[in-house]
Amino acid sequence: MPAASNACLISTYTQTCCFEEDKAPSDYVSSDEDQAESSGRKFHYEHKGERNYDTNASAFEDLSVARQLVEQSEKTSEIASYESLPEAAKHEKFFRSAFEILIKDGVFSATSRKNKVNEWVNPEELEKVLELDVNPGPSSHGKLLDLMKTVIKYSVKTGHPYFVNQLFSSVDPYGLVGQWLADALNPSVYTYEVSPVFSLMEEHVLTQMRSIVGFPGGSGDGIFCPGGSMANGYAISCARHYAFPQIKTQGLASCPRLVLYTSEDAHYSIKKLAAFEGLGSDNVYLIKTDARGRIIPEDLRAQIEKTLLEGAVPFMVSATSGTTVLGAFDPLPAIADICTEYKMWLHVDAAWGGGALVSRKHRHLLNGIER
Ligand SMILES: Cc1ncc(COP(=O)(O)O)c(C=O)c1O
């Protein structure tokens, strides 16, 4: 068996072997199938054959030294383990090799026009390649690095220039490093004492964002959200607290039927979160849109009047700046006027159009968001 396939062989062996009690896991490492067979040890070994993960070596000759490091590490049979703390002697090389894979395969190869956006395989086939079941024994550094490459190989490269989807941007090198930094430090921003740097960062970023939105001096409050759906959920919660603060202690039974309004093209999370929060998805009234997918203010007014005749209470409009499919921007000034008139909370779901706030050219699309 050629030396190049040892990493894969060793990893598979380490994963599936059954250890004898008097032997350390590393005793089981074998570099070829014959040796494994002749050892007479109890194990089940499956040879999966050679795999070629080198997706675009010629395009990255300048990274050849780093590549060698990775290849060396792939061949290592070092058992993956740690006790309480990472140790430089055991883990530094692993970290460096993993970073090389992330940078080369996960970033540069994954965003190169020479490579494909996706390596399609059917789910049954992919399940086999990924070996998703829990291992009976320990894994090795080589196996984990090998798995990293497999994960990258079969993942859709969402930062690729040919991955044309309105909800994804390309890879932002600074944002990515920021995420790695946050992951390395694993902060939990409960209190200043436990997370001084990130607590201040949160305050400052939110103040700046409020001032970008247009609140005077960045005044107001804010919270980071795990995504657009939850942001819409928080907004519904704020809006109904504004209308009926007793809901907090007395629950929904203490108030009349509440109705919220959003575009017929709004994201489905508005209905979902209205259901989660006990309002009921039927109490989300969908407003008609014009030929460019924007809320028609006259229809909003008509639906509010209809609600009042029904004896229910209009409490919130969720406008959208950048609808999910068409990218339409609802007319915020006209909607804000209606909200003022009927004393309703105005929420703007800017999950994907919000970036326009920092564009000199497109910022006007969100005029009125500060109201
Ligand atoms: C306008 C809009 N709002 C909310 C969401 C939901 O965001 P998330 O998937 O982060 O919950 C999306 C996602 O596509 C969206 O386009």
C-alpha cells in the first residue's frame, strides 16, 4: 500500500479496532494491512481505499510548506485526547495543521473560481463517507484532520463567487478571524466581571448601530439576536408589552385579541413567532403588495379598520426592508404615519436589507426606520 494512504488507513483502524486491556491505544497503529493482519490482534479493520482530497494543489504552490506540515500531521497516529488543558507538546501541531486546512481548503480553495461550489453526493453515500456513528475507540489527530477535509469537501461553499444566493455574502477575512477569536475565548457576556472586553464591545457596537439606524446619539436599547426569526420574535414581545404591559405578569388571558400586520411577502417567521408567543398565526394579517413587492399602505389601513370592527386590537406592524424573495423595501414613512395614528408599534425586519443602512447610495431605502 502506498505511503500516501497511510493516514486514512491508520485513522480507520484506530476508529474501529477493539483494544486489548494490556495495550495502549497507540500499540495498535499499523501502517499497512499486512502488518495489521499478521499482528493477530483483535480488531475489525476496514480498508476504505485511497482518497484524494487535494482539490487544487497547483493553485497554492506558495502554501506548499504548510501543506507538507498538514500531510505530515495526517500521517500521525497521535491519539486525540486531552486532560483538562491543551498541551503545546501534544496539541500545537494539531492546531497548526487544522488551521492550515481551514485556511487552504476551507477558505482559499472554497472561494476559488477554479473549484466547484459543491461536490454533490446522495445522502446515503454521504452518510457512509462521514462515518457519523459514535466510535468504539479513540480517534487520532490524523483521523480528525482527515475528517475536517471531508467535511469541507462535501459542504456547499457558500462564500464561493458562483454561490449566488441573496442571503449569503462572500467570506469576510476580518469577520472570520473575529469569530475564531471569540470561539477561542468562549466568552459568555453575562456580566462585566466574567467578560469585561466583550461586555464593553457589546455596549459600544449596539450604541453605534442605534446611531446608524438614526436614533439621536445612539440612544435607546438593543440586543444581539441569534438570527432574523428570533429578532422578529423579540420585536413581537416588545410590541405587545408596549400595548399591554400586564401580559408580563398576567399572561395573554388578561388582554383582548391582538392583531399584527405584515406584508404578504414577509418572512414566515412572523407567523411562526406569533404562534410561539401565543398570539396565534391567524392573528397575523397579511397586507397586499404592489408590483414591486412593497406593502400597499391603503390596504394596511383597510385591514386595521376591519380589525377594529371585529373588536380586536391592532398592536404592531412588521415592515420588511428587503423581503426574502424579491428584496422589496416597504414604504416606511407611510407605514410609520399609520402606526402613529393608531398608536401601534413599528418593527422593521431588516434581516437582509439592513446592510443598506451603511451605503450612501441605498440608505434612503430605509428612511423612516428611526421612527
Ligand atoms: C427578511 C427575513 N427575515 C427573517 C429571516 C429569518 O432569519 P433566520 O434564518 O436568521 O432566522 C430571513 C431569512 O431568510 C429573512 O429573509
